[in-house]
Amino acid sequence: MTFDFDTPITRRGTGSIKFDRRPELEPFWVADMDFASAPEILEALHRRVEHGVFGYAQAHEGLNAAVLDYLRTRRSAEVPLEQIIHLGGLVPALSLAARACCGPGEAVLTCTPVYPPFLNVHHDARVALVTVDHGFEDGRWIFDWAAMERAVTRQTRVFLLCNPQNPLGRVFSRAEVMQLALFCEAHDLVLVSDEIHCDLIFDEAATPHVSALNLPPALAKRTITLLSPSKTWNIAGLGYAYAVIPDAALRHRFAATRGHTLSEINALSYYAAEAAYRHGEPWRVALLAYLKTNRDSLVDFIRTRGPELSVVAGDATYLAWLDARSLGVASPAGHWEQRAGLLLSDGASFAWPGWIRFNFGCPHARLMEGLEKLCRALT
Ligand SMILES: Cc1ncc(COP(=O)(O)O)c(C=O)c1O
């Protein structure tokens, strides 16, 4: 089956955060893609809309079965249904985890650069944040274990992991996930593993995803694994994610922390998620081939036309992390906004000023126009 990722779809004027927040700029920032979702998902949504009644919804049997099958076949994890907590988004789960696991005087630990909410959910919990920079060795991003050992304290309660890593695009190896879980065990931390990008790996044979769900039971009992079909099938605006929490006490603590702070989950999102997991595989495979071409074009373009910048090809997802420190400007995103009319994510919000994140989840022609503007504004 062929899918069309090339024909542009006008998103301006559709209430899109990416396009409508700063309509005068060309956006390559927030992490959604400019593609229509998979046809099977659109059909499922049409069927549900045709029903016409949109009262309060709960996860229906078809969704629960699709999630469990997905976990079994794609994540190699046998998960009992009661370990799953459905949510309207993954970011609220990061906040719930911080609030459920940390008390006054305690802290959350994470490695940077990282998706900005990782650096902010500690405010919800009124606890401290400790960060450690990722290292770079032999052409790839790594954990700086020595720095992590120095940074962790007896007050640290939670490690927030992003795997695959946004913005670095790294898929952590089995050895790294295992070492991180042992680090969490040694320091009595809950490991919160955000795996929202795990179905966007370009070469799963070379860089397989190792979920926190694949850890041995003694380590898995201190984990909260967060998943969603939203990034892969471009349905983030519908709002659906889920947490898998094997340990009953931790699960109850996490669930109780919701209180009255979260709304019921969108009735349509459940059906979109079911269709994604049940029928979305051919579209996902085609999408990844398209994104890989985009990634390679971006890396080639930067290396040939923008040698002042540097980039490492990511293993996963449609986000590129560009080193723009040689520009010597405080805000590279501000530079490209003024000089090129581009809207990019500034590294400062990922705790690494001087860098930018570029979203290449768009038609190839639009990507090349954006890169042309990016590199022209270097001179
Ligand atoms: C690592 C990561 N986690 C979570 C999210 C957002 O999740 P949600 O929209 O379900 O809150 C994103 C979106 O870019 C992300 O990159």
C-alpha cells in the first residue's frame, strides 16, 4: 500500500499550536507532524463520530485488548490489564509521578538536554530538580554515570528517563537501560520511563527499543512506563496515553495523586488509539521510510551547507538536535526567527542554550525549503 506524505496539507487556521501560534513564521518546532494520520484511524474516527453521542467515555474492550496485544507483540511484555492506567496525555503522567513519589525536601533527577516538561514537573510537586548532562563519546550520546553518581543524593526519589531520547534521538541499549535500572535500585529511585517515541525507530534490528517493561521483575517493580500511540500516528491533539505500573502500591499512589485534577479522557481518542495499534502498522512502516529520507537529507544538508552547525543522525523520531553554539548568540531560535522567519525550538528550554531542535516531520519539499532558509541565515 502506498501513502502520500508529499502533498502539503494546509494547517494554518486549523487551531494548530505549531502553525497558528506565530502564523507569520515557518514552523519547525513543536513535535507533531504535518501528515494526515493513517487512513484506518480516520475511518475509526468517522465511524465513532457517526454515532453522534459523545458522553463521558471509558476505555472500551477493543482498546484494552489492542493495548495488551501491542505490549505483548511490540514490547515483548505480558501485562495484566489492572497494571494499566489510561490518561489524557503523557505529560500529566510525568507530573503525577513526581507528585506521587516525592515529598518536601526531595528531588527529581534527569539527564539533559531533555524535553522541557521533564525540567518543569518538579514545580508541580514543589520539589527540587537535579540535572546531569548527557556525555558524547565515539560519535554518540551516552549517560555520564560518574556525574550521575555525584549528583544523586539521599533526597532524590525519581529518575525521569526519555527513551528514545527527545531531543537527542538516541535509543538506549539493553546494557544502558539495565545499568540505569540498577542505578535506580542502588539509590532507591522510581524509574519513570517515557517511551512515547519508541515506535519511531528507523532500524529496530540495529537499535531495538528496550522498554522498562522488559526489566527483570525485581527492577520492574520500581518502574512507571509511559506509552502512547500519539507521536507515531500523529494523533497527539486527541489526547491519549497510558502508564504501566507493575507494583500495586506504587500504582495506587500514582492513581490517587490524580485527585480531581484531570478531566475524563476524550471519547474519540480511545478509538483512534485502538485503530493505530490494530491497523496502523503499514502506515507506520511507510512513515518511517519517509522520515529516514528526511533525516538523511537534513544531515547531508547541514554537513554540506551549514558546516558552522553540527548534527548527529538520530536513531529515532523526527527531531534533529543541532549545535549552533558557533553562532555565538544567546538565543539561536531568536536568530533564525529574525533572520529567516523560522520558528524553531531553542535549546535553552531543554537546558542546553546554544542548540536548536528542528522538527523534520513534514513533506520533503517543505523540509528542504526550511533548511535552505536555515543555512542562508548563517551568513
Ligand atoms: C518525550 C515526550 N514525552 C511526552 C510528550 C507529550 O506527550 P502528551 O502530548 O501525551 O502529553 C512529548 C511530545 O513531544 C515528548 O516528546
